[in-house]
Amino acid sequence: MKDKILGVAMELFIKNGYNATTTGEIVKLSESSKGNLYYHFNTKENLFL
């Protein structure tokens, strides 16, 4: 699941930019939950780094 979240996040960051990408979009498209996202990455910034 971690790899899927990261892959979706990277696609959205490239397409929309960091500021325009929301964690809600990432969760929805990765078919995950916010809890799971924050468990693996703690913050949106950590997904980007």
C-alpha cells in the first residue's frame, strides 16, 4: 500500500503541483485511508521528499 500511495502522490504532484494536490485526492485515487497515508508518511511533505 505504501508504494501505491507514493506512486499516486508523485503522479498528482507532477500533474497538479504540490500545493494543488490534497491528501484527500491521494487517498481516494490510491484506494487507501488518511490513517494509512499518515502512518507511512506522517505529512504530505514527506511524500514529496
